[in-house]
Amino acid sequence: MTATLTAQEQTLLPLIQQWIERHREALIADLAGWIAFPGISRADQALPGAPFGAECAELLRHVLAQAQQAGFATENHDGYAGSVIYGKHPRDIGLINHLDVVPAGDNWTFPPFQLSRHGDFVIGRGVADNKGPGVMNLYLLKLIRDLNIPLHHNLRIVYGLAEETTMEDMKWYRQHAPLPEYSLVTDGMFPVNNAQKGQLTFTLRVPNAGVLAKIRAGVASNSVPAFADVAIDGVNTDKVQEKLALLQGVGASYVTLSHEQGSYRLTARGNGGHAAFPDGTLNAARVLLAGLLELELLNARERQLANFLFEWFTSPYGENAGLGLEDTQSGRLTLNAGVWHSSEPDTLTINCDIRYPVSWRGEHIVEIIEQQLANSGIQLEAGWRDVAPFYLPEDHPVISLLQQTWNDLTGRDDRPYAMGGVTHSKVLPNAITFGPGYVRTSENTPDFLPDGHGFPHGADETIHLPSLLEALPKYVIGLMRLDAWLLERNKG
């Protein structure tokens, strides 16, 4: 392919922009309808035809019905996923997306499951990850159809329902449904992603935890907790209030004491966000540990455990846990303690998430964790789950094709990127993550939200509509080029 836009591509660009302007409000209205269905994946609430719970099944039916009304063929894959198809060719190019979201959590200033608008921004759980891009995919098919853009492959959107949990949606799809020749996974950043870290999810068990067993924080292992609290009894509240006024460090501005239903509750505030992108986040559970330690509300064993956990989770990059790992292909390991709860009396349970560099393997990470926990009184539960890394070299032909498309349309000279985020690229063959996320600037970053708000997996999840819609021409040109490359390859 050439390193510049063809005459056909240049002619299309203004037509694409005009089409976007005509359909912008309809896209927003459809997104509002999707946001109204929470869509939290719950395999523990499986029903016949609804392996991830009734909520996800209802959302999928809504989306497929909307696509049918728009004139597209649809397929419901036994409730594991759904397809929307444009074209009548023997082979497919895929657009992979997920409809499920993480739980809303606390501290929202806007309603999480009602789309809100503020200027060029929309707010709601899933607007960025991944319902906003999902609606965009449906409109991408409409755009290509309306502008009569010729392709030699069908376009098949596949909507999954368990990306935020186990990815059983696409594991099932891979075994039972039509696989595209190549797919674009619309669940990342631009430009093109060629490396995704491995993901290790595991549970720490802290027996005889005393007060610590009453800590409650977080909604998912892959989300940084924004709030944490613990019930405390038998304390001199006057002394605690005096000490609160003298707190230092992370507890100084973020810990409060309240009285409710005959007991006292210590509450800590942090900054939530996605575990794989920890910059700017603050784990509220760790803030709470700092408050408990400085307020001297723990006995000797509780202090020992709290000190260990506080230090172990000090860095979101794992240095204090002996996990300061890094490689040139994918960067640094990340470590997150996402959910703190009690699964049995006097026992604290912590659900954790690690994203590790592509040159490492999950079993090696587990060995380090076991060594670190030796003699700590904290146990690593059996049943940890490992999702291996994804990696393609930068000179892979489709990586190069998509990267060149981005550079041609932006005038930049960027390279493919690595990330800690995990997408369906890990599960489906020949599935490459390409957008539609964007680098934040002063123009596309909301200035009307509290600090730490507005991110995927956090409170007041927000997306900048113009930045999302700017992805459409990149997908059109990228799909045209991928279609031509596959046609030529298959001739040989």
C-alpha cells in the first residue's frame, strides 16, 4: 500500500464528515438507550439462553433488534454473543466489541445508567468502555452502506457479554460461530495495539483478621476502589476525632468518621479507575489502612497485617511486592487490590489483578507472590486465573497496514503501542485492537468533574463525542485497505 491517501480515499473523507453530522444526534439517542441497560455480566445468574444473566440477555436483544430495524442481518449466538452482518460475501472482516460493563460503584455525580450530556461530553457507565464504541460500530456499517463503499468481505460486528469478567463470551464464540478472517477490536486506543500484557487474577485470604475483616471496598478486581469503609466498635470517639484532625499523609484529607445504627464507621475516599492504567488513581482501601494505623485502632496482629498490606500495595507497579517487572515490548507490571470483603467470619478476602509484561509468564508471577507471602499470615488461594499475553511484531502486515492508515489520516509518524488493558484480541484469532480511544488533551478532557472522575471503570465515566466520531473515517479507510489486502492475499 502507499504511504499517502489515494484519490478515492481523499474523495470519501468529506462525504464521511457530512454523513457524521447528519447522524450525530441519532447516534447519541441510540447510545442513551444502550446505557439504560446496565449489562453487568453475571455468570452466577445464568439462565437458559442467558449465560451471563437476564440483564445482559435483555441488552443483547435490544441491540440486535435495533440492528434488524436498520436493515442488517443479525445472529444471537445462544446468548454468549450477538452478530450484526452487512454484505453477502463468503468471508468476513470482524468488528469486535463488548456490551457488558463493570459495576457502577460509588461517588457518581451523574446517574450511571442514564446518559447525561454536558457540551460535547456524554456521561454514563459504558460510554467509553465499550457501549459508545459499540454504537459507533453499528453506525459504521450504516455509513459504509449509505455511501455505497464497495467491499469484498462482509462486515460482521460481534458483540460480547463477558469481556469484563472471564471472556467466556468469545471463548464460546471461537468454538461455535463463524470466525472472521481478520478482526478489528474496537476496545482500545489509537493507533494500533501490537502487545497486551498478561493478566493474572488471584485472591488473597487473611484469616484471623479482626477489624480488617470488616473492610469493604471495590466492585471488581480490575477497578481501583474509589471508596472503602470499616465498622469499628468500642472506641473513644472523642479521641478518634482529635486524632483525625492530626492525620498526616494519605489519610489527612480522605478519611472520615460517622455514626450509624449504633456503631461507628471509618470511611476513606480515593480516586477510582481502570487497574491497567493506574496513573492518577488512589486506592481507597490503602487510604483506609493508613487511617486505621495512624488512629491506633488495631491490636498487635491487626497492625502487623495492616502494615504488610499497606506496604505490599504501596505502588501500583508492584515494586513493594517484589514485582517491579518491565520489558521493552510492553512496559511495567501493574498490581491492583480491587475488591476487599469477607467471605467467612474473621477473614479478609482481597480480589487482585496483575497485568504483567509480555516476556513473562503467569506461573512465574505466582511463584514470586508465594515467596513474598511466606510467613506473612496471608495466603494465596488456589484457583488463580491467568490470561497469557498477546504480541505481534510491529512489521506484521496487518499491524503495518493499520498503523500506516492512522499516520496517513493524522499526518503523524506514530508507532504501534503496548498496553496493560486486556481485550478480545487475547481470545479470537487474527483480532487486532485498533482504537477508538484517544489521547487526552485540554479540549477533550472534562473540566466539570471532580478530580479522578471521568475515566473508564471509574465514577462519571465520560467520553468526548467529537473524538469518538473522529474514529469513523479511520475505520472506513482501514477497512477498505484491509479488505483489499485480504483479497490480494487470497488470490495467491
